[in-house]
Amino acid sequence: MNKREMEKFKKILIEKRNDLLDVVKKKKEQDLTEGEIGDEIDNALQNIEKEMLFELADNEKVILDAIESALRRIEKGTYGHCESCKDKIKEKRLKAIPWVRYCIECQEKLEG
């Protein structure tokens, strides 16, 4: 992968990271501003919504960690190579999931 392509993926990763950070920030702000007013059913619904937000936040944290890892690999010059077999990851896969760590073959082995 040439330097220009690496910069393109770096820009995509930084934009995605910033978008996720904004989403997490908005969720935290929303959670802080919501008061627990209402009856038991309202409180139960609010608790369910909070649990769903925490689950989403956990998923977003995983993606953020993966993005940070991909940005470190760009800096080291190893971005675009499978962390398992060291082969190049196909560009189509990188375009779909820029923070991906494994080629499709190794990913299937890990999931299987």
C-alpha cells in the first residue's frame, strides 16, 4: 500500500473515530439530563433505555479501540496486513471495515 492510500485510510479512520466520540458524548449528556420522573412503568422504561445505551456504548468502545489500533498500525507501516498470517488484506475488505485486523481467511478461522 502506498503512502497516499495510507493517508486516505488514516483520514477515514480519524473521521469515524471523531463521529463515534461525538455519539458517545451526546449519549452521556442525554443520560445526565434525563431525570427519573414518573411512575414505576416510566422508571422501568428509562432503565431499559439506559441499559441499551450502555450496550451501544460498549460496542462503540470496541470499535474505537480497533480504530486506534489501526491508526497505530498506519504509523508503524503495518496497516493493511493481516495480524495473523501477515498477508495483505484485500482493499475491498479495508474499504468496508477500515479498522479490520485480519484477512478474511484468518477471520473465518478465528470465528470457526
